[in-house]
Amino acid sequence: MMKSIILAPLALLALSACSTTSTVSVIESKYAKNEAECQVTFFKKIKPEGEYRKLAEIESHVQRNMFFGGDAKLEDQAYAELKAKTCNLGGNAVIINDYIESRAAEFSHVHVWATTIKMM
């Protein structure tokens, strides 16, 4: 009984160590999923040249606990999340509209607003 009392909070702490939530507002969905060997280009401080179609607006939150899940960074965990969503929508590029990276105690957080696109 005593082990259960001690282990329960530790299990909850481990489960809350990492979380990722995303909101996807689809604009256009006529493209097939692009999951096999999907390559995604990220545009962080520049806009893409040439013609493209907007597929979705994505708002994503990535939170990590440094002791159990590592450090949340835009170029690592947030890009991985955006790539998965983009490939699922048939896109091949992401425009990073804005992002915030923050840290409080052992928690790190990335909040990113992006546009998934299909470059022609």
C-alpha cells in the first residue's frame, strides 16, 4: 500500500513531462497525404519565392520537462510536429509566422503559429 502511495505521484509526474497540442485550421484539402519520404522546407524569417497554396493555419504548443522529456525547441520538437501535420495535409513547406520559446523552472515551452503550404 505504501509503495502505491509513493509511486502514484511519480507516475503522474512522468506522464506530465511531455505534451504537444496542435490546432489545425484547414484552408484547402485537395492534396493527397505526402507521408512516404516527405520532405518539408521551413521558412522562418523569409517568405517563399514562387507560387504556393495555403493549406492550413497551425497553432502548436510543445511542453517538455527537462528531467523527463528534454528541452522543447523550435527547430527540434516543434518542427517535427509541424512536419507531421504538413505531410498529412499533402504540403511540402511551412511558413513560421511567429513563435515564443520560454522556460520556467524545469519546464520549457514552444508556442508556434505557422502556415502549411504546397509549393508549386
